Amino acid sequence: QKEVEQDPGPLSVPEGAIVSLNCTYSNSAFQYFMWYRQYSRKGPELLMYTYSSGNKEDGRFTAQVDKSSKYISLFIRDSQPSDSATYLCAMSDNYGQNFVFGPGTRLSVLP
Amino acid sequence: EAGVAQSPRYKIIEKRQSVAFWCNPISGHATLYWYQQILGQGPKLLIQFQNNGVVDDSQLPKDRFSAERLKGVDSTLKIQPAKLEDSAVYLCASSSGPLGNTIYFGEGSWLTVV
């Protein structure tokens, strides 16, 4: 079993749809959970991060962490064509060590 | 604030040749990372520096890869000799702290080995 798993997609949705992106993980030591967005031929950029379990909202983006299930999600409301990118989840332990990325989900939002 | 700078952006070399990538982190960032991202995969950490000391190089193929960070600022990553499976994007990142929520990436150096 890989340490972090993520559905690679591609995921295609119409503009305005609600998008749900998910990751599962196996290491119970992970405490920090991040979502990065990576446009084609660009480096990843940090979208959101959360500590431990719970929800965090930022504009159209909501991150959820369920540590009991070892499952994290990113929701995108009112998706736009500009949201078309690869979304990478990442996580680390309490000390910033063992920082691991998921393989990424490629999202296409169709106008 | 200037971001993480990397060069060259694109490089094509033949197998068994050597290549070097350069990175200039965000000013004041003590931590510098080199990641390898193969197409369709997430970035994999190759080496992490704290100032000019190595924190983690457990996944660096030391028989062919080397990295240094002179004076705790710029860094170079070298591959010699290159193999076909080294074709990937090499991402440099820097951080102002030890936690993942402070990591900023450059745009990457795209290597094709033929």
C-alpha cells in the first residue's frame, strides 16, 4: 500500500459544478495536510493547509480532514475553467518531517 | 517578493551525459528542497538543506546525483551520468520554516534524457 493515494483522474466537470478531490493515507503520524494546485509546466502552489482534523474554508475552496478514517478532501464550489489543473495533496508529521505528496488528480473544468 | 528561481527551464541530453540545475531560493528562506517529479506522479523529495547542511538525502541516488548549497543560499543539483529514467521535472523549493505549509516551489527544470 502506498503511503498516500489519490485518484489520478482525469476528472472532467462542467463549469459551475462542485468538485470533490480526495486522498487517503496510511501513516497515522501525519498532522499537517496541504493541497497544492499545479498548472501545466508550472511548479505546485499551495492552496490550503489544515492541522489535524476539521474543516477549513477559503473562498470557493473547502478542505476537510478526517483523521479517524485517514481521509482528506478538497471541495471546489462554482468551478471555473481556470481551476483546470492537477491537484496534489501533501502531508507531514508534527515536525515537518516525512513530507509526502500524493500522485495528483488532473481536473478539467469545461466551459 | 521574488519567487524561487530555477535554470535552465528545459534541457535535453543524451544518456550518460551530465547536467546541472541551479536554484536561487526566496530571500531569507533557510530551508531548500530539490524534488523530482516524473510525469503523472507527485513530487518526490531528493534532498533537503537547512542553511548549508543536509537534513535529508535518503532518496537521493548518490551514485549519480549530487547537490550542494553554497553559503546557505543558491544550490545546484547535478546528475552524472544521466539515465533515461532521469527524465523528469526537477523542482526546487524553499521554506521559511520546517512545516509544509510554508513551502514555495519554483517553476521547475524539465529534463529529457534521450
